Amino acid sequence: MQKLHGKNLLLVGFTLFSMFFGAGNLIFPPFLGAEAGTAAWPAFLGFAMSAIGLPVLGVIAVARSGGLSALAGRVHPRFAAVFTLLIYLSIGPCLAIPRTASTSFEMFTPLIGGGVGKQAVYSVVFFAVAFLIALRPDKLTDRLGKILCPTLIVLIIVLFAGCLFAPVAAHYGVPTEKYTTLPTAVGFLGGYQTMDTIAALNFGAIIALNIRAKGIEEDKQVVRGTIRAGWIAGALLLVIYAMLTHVGALSGAAFPLGESGADTLSSLAYALFGTPGRVLLAAIFLIACLNTCIGLISCVSEYFHGLFPRVSYRAFAAFFSVASMVVSNIGLAGIIRLSTPVLNAIYPAAIVLIVLSFVPQLAAFRWVYPLAVGLTCVQSVTEALAQSGLSIPFWTDAVAALPLTDAGFGWVLPALIGLLLGLVLSQRAPQAA
């Protein structure tokens, strides 16, 4: 019986880390540190829960459930179809893939200048390279795990070492207003912006493909290898995020707060190394964003090719590369503004699905998944609409009055009510799914 171990296991773990670690993973931890200041580590705890813990659990949940469609299908087949489609569009051409190009371009603007024309040229070259590498999704381990991931880690360590041995400030800065109370909760919600939890629901299929490419065919061993790779990726994310949070907290004390983590890192890199520092930072962002872009194009194209087998994988990869290139030109700030209400609508349902999957016995109760996830979606979608300026008379105010809403966790009570109602109703009319 062949098992994934040793060098091959590390390579697959590095590959998964590379797919996770992209635009949001670079800009949000240092910005959290800069904003949180002396409250950086309580905030980091919350961020680590949602940006590391949940993605790793998501990989495990999908691996054990037999795929995202199977897991979401425990709610209802139609829900599975709609939810899966929304997930893939979010991590695909609508939000996550375009963000990889716009974020990396932001790092090149101090070196080459900005402007619509330059961003357009950059996005064409960026997505052309990503498309060519993504044409062979079964080869991602060789291309990401062996080359790009180790290079990325070395570059980030260089930046961290510079800040460690020549700190730009003697202490962390003063926390901004939102981090003065409940910094852990704020950090948890900030982890949504990495999009890694919803990405994790899809990356499992690509990782399984790469494990099978190593000659491992038994389903049990593929699942086990996927889970172990998830833990390796999670450990790497924890170390890198901690580094970035630390340097961000020092940067927040030394420089004015920028609009994003990109500004935070840019100021830090220039203070430490001058113009070579900006070149170093641009290289870090380019590699990280390219890694994630390639992984996302691969998994989204694989999914839609499975739905429409008459259309080739290459055709979908080309389509999503072009579509993402167009969207990326609205800029990083625009994409972040667009993503916030969308993620607040989707994330709670993803969290509830993942948590429920770790109690296998619940799948036998017919109404648990539909009611727990359904009531969660009612709250999260209502809240997301309100954030977008769309309110429903009486209903929006009623939902806003739920406990923990101010902290961003108004969906918790509906999820618990749905779970309890599901257990009761299933026992009265037991029809195991």
C-alpha cells in the first residue's frame, strides 16, 4: 500500500501553502498589526482561527466528505449547486483571482509608476503566465512546491530578519479604535478577507489530483495525504502570519497608517533597505500572488469542466484568465470594497458546514443541516445586504437585534437554533438522509 510521506508529503504541503498564500495573505496580517498595535497578538489569535484554523479544517472536512458538492448536498441538492457555484465564482473571476493581479501591481507602482495603461499591460502579462502554468494542474507540485514556494518563504524571512535586527520602531503602535475592545473578534472577522476558508473547500480536489500523480491510488490514502498536507500548510501559514503581524505592528508605530497592508509593507521595506527593499517586496508579492492565481485558475476550471465536459479545461482556463484580467483593472481598493459584503454572506454558511461535518452522526438527522445552514444564511445574507445599503423594512432591524451582531457573529444564534430544531424534528420524523 503506497502512502504519501517524506519528501513527497512536504512538497504537497508546500503546494497547498502556495495555493493559500496569495494577495490577501500578504496584505491583511501586516495591516492587522499596524491597526491593532499593542493589541496585535489578541487580534492575531482571532485572525489565526479564521485564516488558518478554518481553512485547515475545511480541507479536512471536504476530504472526509468526498468533495464540496457532497458536503453541501447534506443541506439540499439545489443548495449544493447554488452554494458551490457562488464559492467558485468568489474565489474565481469575481474576487480572488483578480485580486492577485491588482495586489501585486500595487507593489510595482513605486518602481514603474501607476496608471490605467500600465496596470492593463501588467495584468495581460500576469494572467498569460498564470494561464500557461495552470494548463497542467497535475504538475502544480513540481512547479509551486519545488520552486516558487521555497523562494517565497526565503524572501519573507529576509524581510522579517531585516526588521528583527534593525527594527523601525522600539515598540508597537497605539491600537486604532476598532481594536480597543474585542480585538480577537475583530481579528477573526478580518480573517474572512483572505478567502482561504472558501478556497479550502475547493483546493482539496487539486491536492488529491497531485497526490494521485505521485502514484497513490487508494482513496483512503489520498484522503489521509490531503489531511496531512493541510496540517503542514497550516503550520507554515502560522509562522509567516506571525512574522507579518510583528513587522506590521512595528511599522504602525513608525509610519502613518496607509489604506492597506500593501502600504504598510511598502513603507517598511523602503525604510529597511531603500529601493532594493521595494524590489524585494515586489518579488514577494509577485510570487505569492502568481502562486495563488495559478491554483485558483486550476481548481475553478476543473470544476466548470466537470459541469460542462464538452468544453475543454483549457477553454475554461483561458476564459477565466481573460475575465479575471478585466475585473482586476478596477483596482485593489475597489475589489476589497466589493468583497466585504459578499464574504460576510458566504463565510458563516461555510463555517457551519465545516463544523457540522466533524460530528458525522449529525448527517443521519434529516433536518439538522438544512435548518442550521438555512437559518445561518438568512442572517448572513440579510446582514450583507444591509452592509451594501439594501434593507428590508422591519426584517433588517429584527436581524440586527440578534445577540453578537455588533461583534460580527449574529449568525451564531440562528445556527444553534437550527441545529436544535433539526435534532427535534428529525427525531419526530426520522428519515435519515
